[in-house]
Amino acid sequence: MMKEEGTVIKMKRVFIDEPGQGLARKGILETIRNSRRRGLSIIELKWFTGADIFVILEALKQLQKAHLISVRKRHAVHWCYPLHEVA
């Protein structure tokens, strides 16, 4: 809450889901699934996708909330693992 000249201004966080973010989520999920290894680090995701690190982090957060991936911290590096899909 901010006060400015006796009036109260309420600040709200607005999240806009841009089409590019949806493509980033899909691309990151496909990259993790198609890797021949068990998981990928966030640094490797940046190398493979070429996306901005902030776009990657936001996409990973949304994929984790949707229970599509698991993100674990190991040796100061965040690793992303695909979760098994339930049919």
C-alpha cells in the first residue's frame, strides 16, 4: 500500500500470460523430455533453448505448479526432472 498526498493507492500484481511464454513453457518441457539424460540444469536449458533466463525461470515455476516437472537444488545448481505422465 502506498500513500501519496493523503490518498491511498492499492498496488496489485498483474500477471499477463503472453503467447511467447506459452511457447517457452512448451519448448522447455519438450527439451527436458527429449534429453537423453535424466534431467537438465537451468544453465543447460538456457544453452539449449536460447531463451532469456527470466523467461526460463517463470516457465519452470509454472510447469512445476502444473506438476509436469520437478526442480531440485543439488550442489548449488537447480536441476529439472520430468515427472511421469499419468494416462
